[in-house]
Amino acid sequence: MFFEYLLLELFLISVAGLSLFWGSKGIYFSLGIISIINFLANANYRYGFWFWEIIILLFAFFGLIIYFIFDKRTHQLGIIKVTTGSATTLLIFGVFLPLLPAFTLWSLIIGIPLVFASREISREQYRQLIFKFIFSTGWIIIGNMLY
């Protein structure tokens, strides 16, 4: 049972990483993976599957709309990919290691170079980063509520 939950969390962190890294393609893939998890978790319930599937589809639809609005304003995705990749790495370290060693390892490998690159980030890119973090956390929350 423990390994089942650990595997689920690894899938959910991968889903969050997909929507962070790949943009609209990642949102589509995340939608597919979360829909499969929804089907596996709620296949025996008549209305449970469709209730959650509508929520998942609306979440992905509004996420795509907001993503395209931000994507038109900012075209410098290098900084955003580095930042979101480092956050995903911190989450993966946190699954397999306790919090303090995971944060220390993350700060030594990724956090310190990120601080020196943060001078070039504009206000719109910060908004896009915050949206991506909130959106990816939403995938993790929905996936945990399904199971």
C-alpha cells in the first residue's frame, strides 16, 4: 500500500513537471494521465468518474487559456524552464529524502545558480512562474483527491 502511494506521488510530480516544462503539450499530457488515474480510481462508481472528469477538463481548459495569454506576453522561456525545472527537482528530492537534506541538495545544485540569474526576470515572467506553480500544484491536489 505504501509503495502504491509512493508510485502515485511520483506520477503526480511527473504530471506537474510536464505542465511546467512542456507548456500546452504538457497540459494535454497531464490531462491524459490524470484522466487515466481518474478512470482507474473511479471506474466502479457511476457518477464519480464523470464528476471528476468534468472538473479535470475545466481545470485543463482554463489552464490552457491562461497559459496562452501569458505566452503571448513573454517569449523568453529559458529562465522559466530553469526555474520550474529546479522546483520539480526539489519536489522529487523531497519524495525520496527528508526535507532538510532535500532542500540542502537542491540549493547547492540548482538554487545558487538560479539566484545569480534572477536579475534578468521581468514582472510578467514572475506572474507566469506563479501561475505555473499554482497550476501544477492543482494537478497534484486533484490527483491526490482522486485516489
